[in-house]
Amino acid sequence: MTTNILITGGTGFLGRELISHLIKNKKNNIIAFGRTESKLSELPRHPQIKPVCGDIRDYEALYFACKENNVDKIIHAAAMKRIDTCQDFPIEACKTNIDGTINCIKVCKEFGTSLFFISTDKACEPCTTYGATKYLAEQLVRRESQSHDFLGCIIRYGNVLNSTGSVLNIWVKQYKETRKVKVRDKSMTRFFWYVEDSVTFIENCLDKIIIEKGQVFIPKIKALNIYEMACYLYREENVEVTTCSHTEKIHESLNGDYCSKDHVVHPRQLLRNKTAT
Ligand SMILES: NC(=O)c1ccc[n+]([C@@H]2O[C@H](COP(=O)([O-])OP(=O)(O)OC[C@H]3O[C@@H](n4cnc5c(N)ncnc54)[C@H](OP(=O)(O)O)[C@@H]3O)[C@@H](O)[C@H]2O)c1
């Protein structure tokens, strides 16, 4: 039996990787939902990929995309995710990250579709507008899934290396322009992992029989020291230490207030559970 999977943000960094990974399974049909025509047209032409133009702020667009394509699962990856943009345009951030998630929840309630919400460590004890909108969106998915007839879960993780806006790309630009890279604080750490690991993790979550509605899946990933990373990549004398802004924490956390240790899973653990079921 085929599975129709709609990916919001299907044209983004994660979305594109997910698509190329998920079509390896011939039983998956992907509905790549995105709002930028040019990006949609750049997606590979493939019988298992259907690009659909629409904005997650627009309930009707999501409704018809799900109805016309008999969508079984939604991976909700579309977001405004740049810290500065969200700080400067909080209403826009709320419209995309909160209203957009509410629209996903509404279609899931309407059609009984399963919802996989892609979240971030920045949603734990948030100190930014971005983190706060993702926190609220997580709560909406959890609560609404628990009290209505659809399966909703949260997949929360840290920084994906080389993704849009990743520190590695920022350093490349800084080094090209000034022969220096900037680090906020010598003790600052961040969770990093590879995009290949994130798509495998998400795929395993998709196939897992969700026992608990509103479950949070958190991979076991290591926090790395940013200063040490920069020194390793660019040599110590080229690393400039600046000051931390109020929108940055020294250490991020992946476990929020409502997450027990049971929620933290390793990708391989999911794989084992999958084989067992
Ligand atoms: N990258 C990371 O390190 C990281 C870490 C943890 C969690 N996450 C989460 O992972 C998800 C994907 O991140 P990413 O790195 O793939 O980001 P990305 O490359 O910026 O992609 C975001 C996607 O969302 C789409 N989008 C934004 N607003 C939209 C709207 N109103 N309607 C429809 N589509 C919209 C964008 O389309 P347009 O380009 O057309 O606007 C783009 O395709 C996000 O939810 C993010 O919070 C990312």
C-alpha cells in the first residue's frame, strides 16, 4: 500500500533531503508543499514527487492539498527560523510558525492525518521569538493531538550542519571577507548533527507506531564546544571572541519541562523498535 506524505517546507534544506531519502521507498508518494514557485520548479521531476504551491498560513491551500492527494502523513517542516528575522518581525513569525501549525492541526483533525512536527532545541525554555513560537507550536500539537482524533508528535533536535543559516556557512563567509571567524563565548556549546542522520531519524519516527499521542522524539546527540570547533577549523589566532547577546544561551537544552528521559531516543533505538513491531 502506498503512503502519501505531505512535506511543508518541501523546498527547504531539510525538505529536499527528506524527499530524496523518502522516495527510495517506492511506496512513498511525496507532496512537496511550498510557497516559492521557482524553488518548487527546481525540485526533481519524479513520478513519486508532486510539487504543490501554497502557503501554510492559508488553511484552504493546505486543505485542498491534503484532500486531493489523500494525504496520510504530514511532516511539518516549514518555518521562519532565522532568530533575527523572528525578533524583528514577531507578527510574521507568529503567522508562519503558530498559525501555520494550527492550519496543519486543523487539516489533520479534518482528515485524520498524522502530523510530525519538526521542532528545535530552541523551543526548550525559549529566550527568542523563534524559540517561543516553536514552543507554542509544540504545545498545540501535543494538546490537540491528545484531545482529538489524530496522531501528532514532535521531533525535536539541534543544529543541522551546513543547513541554511548554519554557523559553518556563516564562518565561511566571515573568513572569506575578513580572514577571521567570530565566536560569542569560549564556553558556548551547541548540539550538532548531520542532515543524513536527521532524515534517517525522521523516517524512523514516521514508521514507528505511535503509542502516546503528542510524543516528543529527541535524538541523543552531543553538544560540541563552538570555540573549539572554530579553532580546529580556522586556527586559534583567527578566532575572535565577542559577547553573547540576550537572544543566545551559552548552552541549549534538548529536554524541555514536559520531557522525561524516556523521550530521548537514539536513531538506532527507533530502528530496533521498528523491527520489533
Ligand atoms: N536547520 C537546522 O539546524 C534546524 C534545527 C532544528 C530544527 N529545524 C527545523 O527544521 C525545519 C526545516 O528547517 P530548514 O533548515 O530546512 O529551513 P529552510 O531551509 O529555511 O526551509 C524552510 C522552508 O519553509 C518554507 N516556508 C517558510 N514559510 C512558509 C510558509 N508560510 N508557507 C509555506 N512554506 C514556508 C520555506 O519556503 P520559502 O523558501 O519559499 O520561504 C522553506 O522551504 C524548520 O521547522 C526548523 O525550525 C532546523
